[in-house]
Amino acid sequence: MGAGAAGLAAARRLSERRPELRIRVLEAAERTGGRARTIVPPAIGAPLDLGCGWQHGAESNPWLPIAEALGLQVDRTPAPWDVQYRDLGLPPEDQTAYAAAAEAFAARQAAAARDPVDRPLAALLEPGNPWNPLLDAVSGYVSGAELADLSLHDSARYRVHGSDWRVAEGYGRAVAAYGAGLPVTLGTPVTRIDHGVAGPLRLETPRGTLQAGAVIVTVSTNVLAEGGLRFAPALPDKVAAAQDLPLGLANKVFLHLAAPEALPADGHLIGNPRSARTGAYHLRPFGRPVIEGYFGGALARELERAGDAAAAAFALDELAGLLGAAFRRRASCLTVTRWGRNPSVRGSYAYARPGAAGQRATLAAPVEGRLFFAGEATSPDAFTTVRGAYESGLRAAGEVLSALDAAR
């Protein structure tokens, strides 16, 4: 179920290992890719990633060889996140001070991770440190939620390290191309799975009731927690795990530049480095006439509720404050994402609440040798990433194959 990275990886692995199996991927949306989506606006004629855009830990990321095998170009330009263009609003001495605060915060995390009692990451902030708001803003970009909402123990298990690279044609295009040729049925949300009787599982969809010998569930935790998919008999442990692993929110606003040469290719700005309520702005990614603005956490939720015009205005206000009032005449809104209002996802990526670090394993555990679970939320150490989703799909496919072998 689900034609995102996890579902596609599981389907491909099963079809390769057991080609005689009848496999069907049921996708609620009208496209494949899940939270990976690439569009090409006519105004610029170049791809934009509305969802995931970076191959994190690229040197060991399985999507690197996948993308290259698909004939796509992986751009190895270093991520610009640690650079403030022309030091605007953040002079060098402040950059040094923030880097020291971030390093000290990371050291406290590493030391506290050994404590047996979990706690919110915000408990490790140094009281009164002027860089705490920026640390919170970065948490919003990375996890879709503020430090007060995040489990220390869960964060300590994240093991994706290395370079951050991009697919020039779009990460979403890579995921969709990877799924080409697989048996996917679009526009078919599964709303209920009956697993209470012997024989085939019964899946209720708008197209009727379908039957299956085994099902890999890849719906997002918010869909599961909010009852978008129900089980009969109920699976309260799964629902509780999903509630403890909610999707944070990270949204993007893309601005079209009328005079792109005035800004550097692959530059970067933080709108207000002294506020948690600020955007991060990638200037002219790939040298294209675009600024990719990024909002996370509470700010992303606020702007999503306020609407696209409010999100674009917020970005323009922050950038004009740094680049000058004339900037407003050189930029216009291309598109704004609303992942929290996407009915088949309802957010961005899953974080663990304090005390809930073990819930990823609970969510991932098979049920009765017939129900299996995958998705980035079930990854023990690569959550929030396409890599984690892909690896979870392979893990779930392996569990299905083991169950089939045991039943012989």
C-alpha cells in the first residue's frame, strides 16, 4: 500500500525475488512518489522539488546509484546552509558565536544520550543563550518540529552522515522513475483492513473490496493516527505508536527572480537569525532563477493556515529586509507547498515525542505474519529521509518473503 519510496522499494524487491507473486501497489493519490514530488513550472522550464530535495549522507545513500542508473545527474555542489550571503544580518563574529553554540548543544546531546531517562531536546538548551531561537528554527527545518517536541533518545539514534547532494532533474522524478513498470493503481486509498478471519485479508477501497495474502502498510503516521486507515480487529498499539510519531511540518515557497544575476548561484540566507520564527532561503539552486524558501515547525503550520499569499508575503518581507526594498520588484511567487493539508500524507516527516523513542520499532513490527509496516517513520536510524523509507521497504519485503518461506 502506498507508492512512495517505501512501497515502491518493497514492490520492486518482491517482484525481483519472487516474480510469480501477484503484487499490487495501491496509492491514494493520483501520482507516485509520495512525499517526493518534482514539478516543472512553465515560467522557468526547470524542475522544482516540492518535497524531499537532498540525498542526505549521499556517499552511502542507496538513491545515489539508483539515480545514476536511471540516467539522472547527481549534483555534488556542497549544501550552502552554513553560509550567510554577504553576511547579511549575521556578521562574521555572530556566525562564529552561533557555530560555537550549535557545537556545544550537539556535545550536550551526545553526553545526555547515555542517560537512561529520555527528555525533550529543549531541556539541553543553555538558559538565556541568544542563539537558542536559531537552534529551534533549524530543528523546524530538520524535523518539522521544535526542540521541545523532540525525543533526545530518538534523535541520538539518527545515523545519516556525510554529504548532502541533489538530483538535478529532481529527487521526486528519481523516485517516480524508480517505480516505473511496477503494478501501481492510483487514486485508491485503503480505508479499512479486515485481518480477523482465516484466509485472505480484505481491503476496503473506493473501488471495492480487494483481497490479499499479505499487505505492507506504508501510510503516514498522521493518516494512521487520525483514523484514515482502520483495522478490524483494531490494532491499538499501532495507533498509539503513530500518535507518538506524528508528522512534523516543513513547507516551501518558491520565488521567481526577474533579475537572477543580482544574486549568486547556490547562495543562502537565514531570514532572521535571532528568531525561531524565520525561513531559510536557498538562492538560485542549480543557478536557476528561483529562490527556494523553507519553513518548519510552528511557523510552517501558521503560514499553511494563513494561505499561500501569506507564506509568499512572509518570505518577501524577510528577504526585502536583508536585500533591500527593491527586491520586492524582482521576485514573484511561483508556488507554495501545503503538505499538512495533503489528505494522503497530512504532514512532512515523523518525529518521536519525548519518551517515545521505542515506538518506531513498535510501528515496524509485523502482525500475524500477514500485516507488515514500512515508511520513514519505521526506520530506526534514517527517519525523515527517502533513504530511510527505501530501506524500510526492503526490510518489510524481506519479512514478507520470510513469512512465505515459513508457510511452505
